[in-house]
Amino acid sequence: MITRQRLFEILDGSSKDAAGRVCEIVIISVVLLNVLAVLLDSVPEIHLKYQQFFASFELLSVIFFTCEYFLRVWAYGSKYDKKKGGSWKGRKEYLFSFYGLIDFVATMPYYLQFLFPGMDMRILRVLRMLRILKLTHYNSALQDLFMAIIAEKRAFGSAVFLVSIATIVSASLMYFAEGSLQPEYFSSIPQSIYWAVITISTGYGNVEPVTTIGWFIAAFTGFTGVCMAAILTGIVASSFSNQSARKRAAFEGQLKLVLVDEIVDDSEKRTLRMLQQKYRISDGEVKEMLSNLTNGKITEL
């Protein structure tokens, strides 16, 4: 019989054995099939022909995701078993975590149909599409991006401030240069801001200037957008690199503490595997750290 701790390791992704890989593959496959089903169901011709199939598939998917959700709630109670009130602490941590809310959203749209019978089906389809965010359980790129932005919030804030100034200045200049000639696009500065935002973000605001000064303003605005994109890309790349180095250093520090007595028990192995999964450190990197710290005496956890 599978234990709660074992189920937690499998669902959390800290288990590296066959059961963990099978669980990961099954959940990812069901999520991808759901996304494909939502895409196809939005085509009127396909919806009319396979309406019953999509309804049955959605019902099975909801049952699957609901069972997974409650199993996670139950299993996460083992995360802090050794502490007072640890079971509820682990469950509460999961329920209100980013991943817990995503798992909740994966099942919520189906039950909303019963609470709000007249609800627009397009809204339900959009909510069902959010199931794709469940893939972030197994790829923390989105979380890393948010962490990178938070870590460099001052630099990002400065870049956004510069973009805002460039947008307002470009919109104002274009309003004075083209407002009287193209009132449908530049009748006011707020309306011109839309053109400036599109031009800065894509390089072309879908409006051709009719004056020479307008061409210069458009070129300047597009060039400003390229510069801002380069600055923001550099900030993100630098932050990603720094985060990777910090995570590796944090894991190596924990590894040193565990290896003080040169004995790694099951509890310590479990903790290290969880950190390895959380920090996205490969098995090869772990082996390299172990080999360096123990002079080759220990090569794997």
C-alpha cells in the first residue's frame, strides 16, 4: 500500500524512479489532450460533429483532475509531519500556493456550469485553457521568470519608467505632427499613445505618417523600442544567470551540512532530492558536487 509520504514524493516530482516519471507523463499527456480538445471544440463544425465526445472527455478529465487535486491536498500533509500541526501546514501551503491555485482552476470551470447554468461557454473554454499552466509543475520557467523580475525589480522599474516617458513623448510629438492630417488616428494624445505603444513594442504602429517630421518621429519611436527590448532582455538574462548561481550555491551549502558526518540518511536524501527538484539541478551536477566535496567517496545520493 502506498504511503502518504511516497505519494507526496511522486506528485511533487521529487521522486526520480519509474513511478514518478509515469505520473509526470500521465499528467502532462492529459493536460495536453485537454488543451487540444478545447482548441478543436471551439471550431463550430467539429463541435457539432463531436459534441458528445468532447462532453464525455471533459467529464473524465474533470474526474481525473479532481482526484489529483484531493490526492495532492492529502499527500502534502506529510511535508511537515515532524512539526506540531505539520499536516495542516503542508496542506494550507499547497492550497494557497501558485501551483495549488492552478490545480483548483483546472477543475473549477466544469462545476461553474452547475452554479451558473447560463454562463457563456466561451468563458468556460478560456478557463479550461488555463489547465496548460499545470505544466509549470514540471517546468518552472514561468516561476523563474517572475523571480527574475522580482530580483531585478529596481532595474525593471527604471526601464518601464523610461518606456513610459518615450511613449508619452512620441505620442505627443505625433499628435502635433499628424493630428490635423490624420484625425482618425491622432485626434488626441491619449489616442496617439496607442500608436506609440504598438510602435515601441513591434516597430510598426500600422499607421503610415504623411509628413516628413512624422516619419522621423516614427523612426525614433521604433528605434527606442528596439533599445528598450535589448535593455530588458539583458536584465532578464543577467537575473536568470544570477539565480542559477545562487540556487547552485544554496544546494551545495545544504549538501555540505549533510556531509559533515559523511553519512546521508533517508531523511537527508529526501530533503536533498526536494531541493534538487526545486532548484532544477541536474543529476550530473549533483554527482560533480558530491565527488568534489567527498573526494570521490560518495558519487550519488
